Amino acid sequence: MRHSPKITRRTALVVGGAAAIATPSPSQANEADVLRVASPWEWTSNEPSDTGYLMSRLQIAETLVMVEPDGQLVGGVSESWAVGEDRLTWRFRIRPNMVFHDGSPVTAAAAVASLERALQGESMQQIPLDRIAAEGDAVVIRTRTPFSHLPAVLVDYAAVILAPSSWGADGKVARVIATGPFRIQGQDGKTVLELARFDRYRGSPARVARVRYTAIPNGDTRTNVAVAGDQDIMFTTVPAATPRIDAAGQMRVESMTIPRVRVLAFNSGIPQFADLRVRRAVSMALDRRGIAAGILRHPGSAATQLLPAAVPDWHDPALPAYVHDVAGANALLDQAGWVRAADGIRVRDGIRLAATMMTIANRPELTVMGTAMQAQLRAIGMELAVEPGPSAAVPAAIQAGRMQMTMFARTYVNVPEVIASIIPDFTRERSTWGSLNWDGRDRMKPLSDAYVESFDPARKAALRRDMLRLLHEEMPVTAVAWFEHTVAVHKRVRGLVIDPFEMRYMLHSVTLA
């Protein structure tokens, strides 16, 4: 089996018009060739397991296999790959004459060293690995059982390939020396990276010579910077700020639906949510259309099932859409024995229908959505407290079993195959970004196991439908809104391609007027 199967049929958004550009003043001239890029994400360490997503997005580092914005798997550090007739042995041929940023050759042995360090990544640890070895110019990976989506899993940012000189004497990554079209030239703490074009890149060199990346975690600050036009590209703008940014005239906001979903997850092991009727009632109480239109400013983002049609293989038009039905939700809670107390909050067996919903502070729209949901859920007799916090707090609470409810933005294509997110979220007792204590995981696991081992497209399609229906009916999580990836683009930027997988910022294609 050869590489590069067409996984999805997405269309990338290409940004760049013909607006008039002002000539920079003399004081600005020395900075005119710097592409200024910002997003919320700080550079917290040199370890790919922590910040590999930034190494990949900023195109500093590359993986063996990469994905194009249209969903096509393509060669990265590897030139090609194939699986043997045994469906167990894969060979990934390293590109000839490829070099790292320090000029040292890229070898199969160097790739194996990086991959062995990456095996505990969320997607990589799913590989039923028998062995990994360098054989001549190839990385050979043998699995114990068939693992049909191995090339897609190798897109995992934790599996970026670094040079042997990257590691210090203590075994940690001392400096990031990789293969991407940009190399790190300087760093100022966690918030600023200076990048330079890597002129010996394997493909066409980047069109800009210098990039300055700035992390701006606060959403209001990002909005003010975009209004002032003080960046060239601002990733992950606040949706509600779009009219203000556009009206300022310095930057314009572009958006596209991507496979990231704002999800409400339940702890099905606590009395409030152990009964499926309660989870369904919560879902029915949510006014998704109102939230999408009034808060997200994008009516089309109201979720009707877990994943949007932008992920055609994992979107089932036959599933009944989520409904907003307050009367129906109240009837379900009545049936489940939850009775309204004097203050309007329901009680059963001395337990109030109340929960704390954790959410992520650096996605400010989630807190606003949570505030709207407080009123919507009170209409069915449920009390909701909203608790914003750092992103690390949510998986920590899930792992500790403390999570009651949480709302987060989950990327279901951390690698370009959704099953790699389904497995950790819905087949394990303790997920990282998913439900807690869901009793349906024992039914999900055999379906996901069969999917992973199958190389038959028809069989895989049937299994996808079964998994989607199980999640839709049992509601360990319920989708609230699909994600519109919003990017503010300065009027001097040309040729930006927005990647729906969020694997690369595609900075190599950009030119500055």
C-alpha cells in the first residue's frame, strides 16, 4: 500500500487581495521585511511533547509524514512509505540529501531517536509497537497487530524530527534544531521567537526572510493589537471582536469551519449525570443557535452533532440533529425523579441538580458561553457555576476524577484521522480531553479496535457510523458549537493559506507588500 491517501475533501482558505499598501516610514523600514505573527500560545519548553504543536505550526520542525490543507497525506522528512503484505511492517524512506538547520545530515537513525522519544504522545502511544529501527535509508516500524492509520498518526506534533545535536547531556532538548523552512534565531522568554529563513530547506525556500512570533494569551489584548494593526497575522482572534477589527481597517478577519469543537463533557459517575435522561435534558436545554449567533457571531457554527460536515467521513447526515426543547428537557427530568425545590433548583435523594463547569480561560468565548448556559440550564432547574482556568486544569481534573462538567475546544484531528482522538477520549476510564466514568466505553472499544485493524474502506465506513451513533445517543459529551478558526490578516499580507488541521501556519507561502 503506497502513501498519500485522500483523507478528507476540505478546501483551504487563501487570503490575499489587491488593496493599496502604504509605504513604510524610514523608522519602519528596517522592520518592513519581518513577518509579525501572533497567537495565544506561549513557548513553555523545548520538548516536542510540550510545544511540538508550535514547532510544527511555526514550521520550525517537521514530522515523517505531513498533511496538506486539503487533507492529503504527503511526505515530510520521509519521501515515501509502504506497508508490507503482512499489514504489520511499514517502511518510511528518508529523503536523500536532506539536512538539519545545523547542516548535519538527516538520517534514519536520527529519525528513530526522535520517534522513540515521542512514543508517549497522545496519538503515538496508541501504536501497538513491536519494534522501530533504522535500516539503511529507511525507518522501519513493525506493529504487533494491523494498525491501518499509522502514517496519519506520525503527523502527531510530538513526533517532530530533531537533530542529534538538539539534546543536552541531561537527555533533554537544549535547543531545537530541525528541518523546517524556518530556524530559530533568537528567543525572549516564553513570548517571543525570532525566526530566520532556512535557505537549505528541502523544498522551495520561504518567501519571507524573517518571522517574529509573539504569544499573546489574553483575548482582549489580542483584539486591541489587531485593531491597531500591530501584527501581520493574528491567529485565534476572539469571534465577537470581528466587527471591531474589520472596522478599524488595518486587519481583516478570515474564518473557516475546522474540526475543532466546543464540547460539553460530563462526569457520568456522579449522581447528577449518571442518568442518560439528565445528560439529554442538558443538551436539549442549550440554545445552540442563540449562542452561535449572539456570542460567536457565526450562526453556522451551531452544532447538530459531534463533528461538522467539514469532516465528511465522520459526519453522519442520518443522525437526528440536536434540538432545543426546554419543555422536553423538563419532562425528562420529571421522569428521572428530579423535583423542583422552593428555589427552583431540582433535587433528588437530597442531591441538588447542580454542577461546576470548568472551562479554558485563554479561549474567552467559552466563559461567555458558559454564562449564557447558566440561564438556559436554570430554566430546567439546574444550577451551573462556571470556573475558568488554565488549560492544564481540565485534564488534571479529569485524571483526578474531580471533574463534574467541563467545556473545552477539542481538536478531533490532532492527527488527520479522527479515530486517534476517539480512542483516548471514549475508550479509557481516564481520558485527557473527554468524558469521565462513561459506561459506554466497553461498547466503544471493540468498535475502535476493529476500525484500527481494518484496511477495508467499506468496513471502516460502517464502523464509523456505529461509533458516531453510540456517541450521539449516549452523550458522554455533547457538542455545543463547531469551531470557526478566525485569523486576522494585515492588509500588507499576501498568499496566506489557512490550514483547517492547524498543523502549520503556512508562513512559507506568505509575501509582504
